[in-house]
Amino acid sequence: MDLEARSLQPNVKAVLLAKLREYKSDLNNLKSEHKRLASANSNQAARDDLLESGMAYAMSVSANQRGRLMMSTERLNESSDRIKESRRTMRETEELGVSILQDLHQQRQSLLHANDTVFLLLKVPYRHHLLTGKFEGKDEKEINEERRKKEQVKEIKMLF
């Protein structure tokens, strides 16, 4: 077209060459816009593909996290159950210990009472001896033995 317009007469030639330049400019603008739109569409398709794969990955990660969370929750519940069982055992042991201590206290009281009774029984004949000067059939050796026992009883009392 350009060649044909140049071969024409100068007055027509100038007008046709101006129109031709305008058409070429429009054609170049349309080509660049076509390229831009085509690349935008391909970019959009690539973007959609990426988003789909990203969503699939995110969903798999989410499912994985959910599974780990459920396992952690289960382990936590098992630990809580073990702690409850340990506390129950601790309470039972404590109750048993209290019961044993109460029994020991009662036995101690019985022993102290028996000790006091023995002490009084040993003390009475000795006092009688001091008042009357008689041994009531006991010799000095038996009285000394009773004194020694009395001292042992005192030592035992001190231990409790």
C-alpha cells in the first residue's frame, strides 16, 4: 500500500500516506493490546492454577494439622486420666496412713496406761516398806530389781 501511495500524484499522495501512517499506528496499538490481553488471560490461568494448587496444599496441611491436634488432645486426655488415678491412689494411701497412725496412738496409750499401772504396783510395796520397815516377804535384791525396772520404765516414757 505504501508503495502504491508513493507512486501517485503529490496532492493525493500526501493524504494517502497520512492515512496509511494512521492505520499502521492503529494496527500497532491493536496488536499490543491483543498481546496484553492474551498475556493477562494466560497470567490469570496460571494464577488460577497456582491458587488451586495452593488451596489443595493448604487443605492438606490443614488436615495434617487437624490430625496432629486430635492426637495431642488424646494424649492430653490420657495424661489427665493418669493424674486422676494417681490422685485417687494418693488419697487411699493417705487414708491408710492415718488409720495406721490412729492404731499406733491407741497402742501407745495402752502401753502408757499399762506402764503407769505397773509403776504404781511396784511403788506401793516399796512405800509400805518405808513406812513399816518390813519388806513384805521381799528381800533387798528384789526391791533393787524393782527400782531398776522403774528406772527402765522412766527411760521408755522419755522415748515416747
